[in-house]
Amino acid sequence: MEKRITKKELKKIVSDAYEHCKKIKEGNNAGYIPYLAKENSDLFALSLCFVDGDIINIGDYDYIFGIESISKVATALLIMKEYGCETVLNMIGADATGLPYNSIMAILLENDHPSTPLVNAGAIAAVSMVRPVGNKGQKWKSICDNINALCGSRSEFIEELYHSEALTNFNNRSIAWLLKNYNRIYDDPELSLDLYTKQCSLGVSTEQLSIFAATIANEGLNPKSGVRIFEARLSPKIISMIASVGFYEHSGDWLFSSGLPAKSGVSGGVMGVLPGLFGISAFAPPIDKAGNSVKAQAAIKYIMEKSGLNIFDSCSIRIDE
Ligand code: GLN
């Protein structure tokens, strides 16, 4: 059975999801990063960007928040562009850890085999790989240029968020040095940690993240700027990483209940990709114990359920004679 849905119907579902979820009170702002702890908990935004560039926006869609772990998706793409997928698989890996995003245990358990660029350890290793190795200024420019290109407009460095994280990131510092111990970091650990912290502190809106996600859904061609950001063959690679570990230890539950590969960040942002159709993004600061926004999850699940769309539903795929 082929499924059909109009943009108008989707627009109605998105606005219903917003109304339905805005009263949710569960979850708490991330407590371990002071800037995030004091962010307004009532902020709520939803954006959906179709692969033709049309956008549905609702709520605080132009509010700028810290991209946090969603930046890991961008830098994973950057190193796949620079080194190729096989090298990234060998130097970092693409395995779900099944453990929290900042797990040190995951590194100890898999010290002979790295995990994925989408958890802290792999993300710090990914930043360490960004070229030119050893040149902090150029590496930072390359990371920012890549995120801006994916979003189709400039991200904003949130200085206060960066300082807030840099003063409290003792766990990530341990991760960077533990990676060094296992020869799994490919540039200076302090340089890599600092650039990782900076990339997490880039500010974006849900509108920008929906364009980022739509660029992945559109096989690397940014539907807003019309610029090709990466080769089409990298799309399924990054989507597989997002699907396997985008919600950390809750990734399986998330995929099972939403049918949408998506990546979360502790600031309360979520970015999801439905290949060939659209990118979606939601933002609301209160998160659950795994670090995933409660309202954003509820809203995206609502949209997926009501629209009947699901990445695992093969009903519209045809094999010709
Ligand atoms: N900057 C955060 C950290 O390293 C990112 C974590 C996240 O968004 N899950 O802890």
C-alpha cells in the first residue's frame, strides 16, 4: 500500500503536536552545565523542512540555543568527507555503546575497538581528526564552516555557554586523556577537548536544524541554499549512525516508538531525518535521565504516529521487473 500525505495535512499535524505537547511538565533542564540549568524551561519550538526547502515553523523556532551533541552529526560528516567512511569506521567506529553519552565505562569496555562519533568519546576523537591536525584555528574554522553550510546560515558562538561548559567539563577531560592512553585520539587531547566544547556551544535555531536534517534527507544537497554539502553516498552512512545511537542508551526504544532516526542534545534539541522527505527539529530544555528532551520526543512521536510515516515501513518501495 502506498502512503500519501499532503503538506497541508502535515502542517496541521505539526501544529496539533505543538498544542498537544506544550503543557507537558516532565523533565528538568540539564543541571551539570550552569548555562543550560538556567535556560527558560518553557521554550518550545518545532520546525520541519521538506526536501524542496519549504518549512513549517511553530513556537520559539528562531530562538538560539546550544547545539550540543547534535554538532556530533556535523563533525562525523566532516571527517567522513575528509578521510572516507572506511577510515572513520576503523579509527572511531559506528557501534552503539548502549551506555550514557559521557560514559567512561564504554571506553574501558571497548578499548581495542572505538565506538561511534555520536557519543562524547568518539566525538572528541572525531574533532581530533579534523584537518589540518595540529592547527587549532583552521580546524575551528572548518568545523564552523561545515555546521553553517549544513544549516544554510551562520550559527552563533554562545560565549557564556562555552565558558560554562569549559569550567565544568572534568568528565570530558578524563575521556580525552583516556583516549590518549589507548591511542584513540589523533591530535593533542586538550586541543581536541577544547574544540569539542566550542562546537557544542554553537547556537542554532530549530529552523536551522531542520534545514541541516533536510540536507541529510536530501542526500547532501542543502534544500535552502542549493549548495551540495556532501556526496549522496554519505547520507545512508550518517543516518545509520544517527539511528543506532542518536538517543544513547534509549536509542532502541526511541526508534521502536517513533520510527524516525534522530539525534538529541542536552540543551533540549532533537533533529530527525526521514530520507527523501524531510528533516525535523524540536527544542524544549527539560530532558529525561538519558539527556533527551521530553517535550521534543513527545512532539516528534506524535507527528510520526499521526502522519503514519515510519522509516522501517517499506510499503512504498517498489522493485521493478
Ligand atoms: N557538551 C555536552 C557534553 O559534552 C554534550 C552532551 C549532549 O548533548 N548529550 O556533555
